[in-house]
Amino acid sequence: MLNLSQSLRNPRLLWLLLSAFVTVALWQIPFGNFLLYPFTILATWFHEMGHGLTAIALGGQLSKLSIFSNGSGLAHIRGPIAFGSLGSALVSAGGLMGAPIAGSILLISARERKMARRALFVLGMLLIISTLIWVRTLIGFLILLFLGSVIVYLALETVVWLQTVVVQFLGIQACVSSYRQLDYLFSNNAIIGGQTMLSDTGNISKMLILPHWFWGTLLAILTFLILIESLQFACKPSTK
């Protein structure tokens, strides 16, 4: 596991840890939300795509993504989901865990220069393609298309060190996106698009019996462990 003395000896690791801490801290205050607004929309994209891709993997269909101006979002899922209640719970967990998993892939890819560039290009193209196919709200469409275009440009036209820094930063954003609204993890209901509905942990609780706060705690711990292990691996000296 990481420790303080190790982080102080590794400038790269310290930068990543500080990025994670500052991002989570800023998301908890109104002014910070304003500063991070494009990344708030990006965090919502990670979350909703996690739901959508999990549903597709379980036999369902993703019809569209709604990403609202307040940073909330909704993945519209159609069709039967495999494994019944367990499958439904997995789709709910996919939003909360899909983003940290994607973030860990980005962080690990930053170890190698070629991989960092490829990861940046793939992420940018996924943003563009998924936005054109699924996003049907204006604010989400414009911001995600812009971010995707910028990321592709950075992958193709900028120097390697900048590409590596951007991949690391975006990886951190994805890993900590589940902490954007800490109260959401521990709420049974949420207001999304002006409507009150079950939160992700609320739906998991409904499907798997145990209380929503139990699942919120478990997923928060798993997200933290993924972040820590990804940072450990990403900051090991490259073999190339």
C-alpha cells in the first residue's frame, strides 16, 4: 500500500494524489463546481456510460443518455437484463464502478508513452462517437463533443509529456468521479432531471435486500482501493 513517505519521495505520485484530493474537495463547494464544470459533465458521462455498457454486456440496450445542466444524468436502458435482480443491481453498480475502472486503465496506460497517446486518442474518440449516438441533451452534447475533440487533438498534435499529464489527470477524474457527490452514495433517492427516483445504491438495496448505506460504503471502499492500486502500479518505473 502507499504511504506518506513514499509519496513524498515520488513527485509523480504526489502530483496524482494532490489532483485527486483537490478535485474531490472542489466538487464539494459551489465555486469549485463552477471551476470543474466541464469535468463534472465528463464525470457524468463516465457514470452513465458505466450503466449503459454494463446493461449492454448483460443483454440490454442503451437507447440514449440524458446529461443535464446540473451535472445529473440518466442512462435509458431497454430490453431484458440477464440474471434478473442481480443483473439490475450490477447495472446500477456499473455507473459507480465503471468510472473508477476506466480511470485505472488510463492511469496505468500513462506508464508508457505510446500507450498514453493511444489511450488519449481512444478516450477522445469514444467521447465523440458515444455523444453522436446516444447523448440527446444539448448541454451534454456540446460539452462532451468539445471535450472529445480537444482530447483527440491533444493525442495527435501535442508533445508526449503533455499527453502523459493529460491522461493521468483524466484518469484521476474518472477514478474519483464517484465521490463527486458524496451524499449520493449514501442516499436512497435522488432527483434527476427534476424527478425523484431511486439512487444507484437505493436500487441495489431494492434488488439485493441489504440497506443502501451498506452498498454505498462498500462501493466507496472499492473505489478507493482501485485508485490506490492504480496509482501504485502507474508510478512504478517503466521497463521501457
